[in-house]
Amino acid sequence: MKGKKLLVTLAVSTLLFSGCGFKGGNTIIKVNDTKITQGQFDKALEKQMGNSMFAKMGVDLKNNKNTFLINILKVRVVNDLVTKALIEQELQKRGIKVSNKDVDDAIKDIITKVGSKDQLNQILKQNGLTTSEFKEGIKDQVKIKKLADQIQDTTVSDAEAKKYYNDNINRFKYPEQVKASHILIAANKKDLEELIKAENEGRELSEAELKSKVEERIKEKRAKADEILAEVKKDPTQFAKIAKEKSEDPGTAQNGGDLGFFAKGRMVPEFEKAAFALKPNSVSGIVETNFGYHIIYVTDRKEAGQEPFEKVQNDIKQYVQSEKQITLVDNLLESLKKNSTIEFVDPAYNPEAIQEDIQKQLNGPFEEEKPAGAKEEVPDLQKK
């Protein structure tokens, strides 16, 4: 047991401090005749680390204290690499190939769904994906689709789509919505306090001084918002252009402040009240929220209703077909795993060993140390 834990620790140390351990070409796992190398694993783990929720939360995954989190990602990477190897072997066995045209056609279909190539690029940016990573992911999806279709016909009939629609009718109902854009002049008091403290680093500000400087800064922000509102009201058709140039909301400024359609309950109360009070193609006054000062431009409105079957029929077919394909490939993978030879050349990459180490780390922190000479408590099992 100790040996396994030591191997895991050494493996993690190797990953985090390159140059003092395994070489990238060393085989760590064999899946039938396919060899998975240390280099392939390292690359996949680095990608997982960068895209993980832990990284997005600001956790330093390269800190030795976070080996528990590293091990969680490590299990995922090992399983993904083994799965990919099995899928590739099956594709080769069945003579299934994916051409550049197949990938391009799939991407064109996605562009049509999201609205434009620019919109797709924006989505990729928001999710931290490069174009090459996105294409690789689409290629894998096309492979899975072709494999599933060769196992069994996954075509969805009109009757199946209609049944799904009727069985899941609430999914196709929508509340009242407005489509709006906004310009934000950021004026959060706490943020301004931190900014002012940073600007006056090395100088201790009294509470009164800090409060005065914050109030002064807020007045400046309000004046700026008033100026922008006057500019917008002169020509509301220029709203998107002005938002790109002057909005301080990094998430929407580059899209002209576009927030898309949203229902009640999605925005802070002050913003929501103002937006839903506006008619299409009208501009609000200055709306103050905890974020600062907003100028809202409502461009469209949808009353509560239900998407007709005819409008969502094709989307339902694609969704149900995708579910069928996933189930077929999942079942195939289970069979392949049972009938394949999977050898963990380096035991540190055996998911069972890693899970064992994770369990030890989970149990460890909860075992309180008792002071020397402390009397062992005997639990009272008698019902009272």
C-alpha cells in the first residue's frame, strides 16, 4: 500500500517539476497494442488542469499541497486516454475514417446554430478553447457519430420526435423575455475602495479620507454615465458602437453590450425592473445597481409562450439521435474494456491505485490527533 502511494507521489512530483523524472517517450499504459506515453499523459493533464473548474476558481494546481486535486484530474485523464485508444482501435478495425470535409461540414452546422462565425469565436474565447482544440473536439464527435451509425441506425422518426416533445413539454415553454443591450460604467464601492488603496500604496488613508475619495470617484462615474446617455439619446442606432468604445463591462462590451434574450429572475432587481418596463427600440435613463451605472437599450420582446413542435422538430431529432449514439458507444466501450488487455506499465497510473490514494487523503484530515495520555472515549450506544 505504501509503495503505491509513493509511486503516485513520485509521479505527481515528476509532472510538476519537469526535468527530474520520466522521459516523455516512456510507455506508461498499454491498451492492447496501443502504447500511451508519459508525454501524451503530461500534455493531456496540463490541458485538463488549465480547463478545470479548480483553475477557474484560482486554485494553484502546481502547488504540492493540491496533490489531492491533481489525483482527481489524473484519474480522468487516464480514463480518457484509455477510452480514446479503444475507440481509435475500433475505428481502424471497422475502416471508419473522418475527412477534413466531414469536420468542416460539422463546424458549418454549428456556425448556423449559433448565428455566425464571430459568435462561435466568442463562445470559444469565453470557454478558453483555441480553434485547433475545438476542431479536434469536433473531429472526435464525428468519429463517435460514424461509429454509432455503423453499429445501428440511429435515425429519429417524426413520431419519436413528437413523443419526446409531448413527454417533455415544459422544456419548450418559455416565460416573458426581453432582448437588451447595456452600457456599464462600473462604480462598485468596494472595488473603488480597493483601487484607491492601490493608488495610494504606502500612504495610510483614514476612513473619512477613503470614504471621501470613493464618493468623489462615484460622482465622476455618474457624470460620465450622464454624458454617454446624452450621446446615446442623440442617435440610439449607434448604441452598439458606443458600447464597444465606452462600456466597462468586459463580458459584453465587445459585442456592443448585447445581453440577448433574458427572463425575469436573471438580472439584479433594479436592472430587471427597468428593462421590462421598456418597449422595444427604447433607451432607459441611468439605472443604478451594485455594479454601477447602466444604460439599457431594449431591442425586442417575447411574451410567455411555447415553441411549436414544427419549429423545434429538427433540434429534437438531433438531440434524441445524439442520445442514442452516446448510449450505443457507451455500451460498446464497456464490452471493449472487458475484452481488451489494459496494462498499467507504471502502476502509478492505475486508476484503482490513484483512487486508493484519494480515499486516504479524504480520510486523513478528519482524523483528529488526541493529546498524549488522553483517555479513549467509549461511544454510548444505548438509546435514551
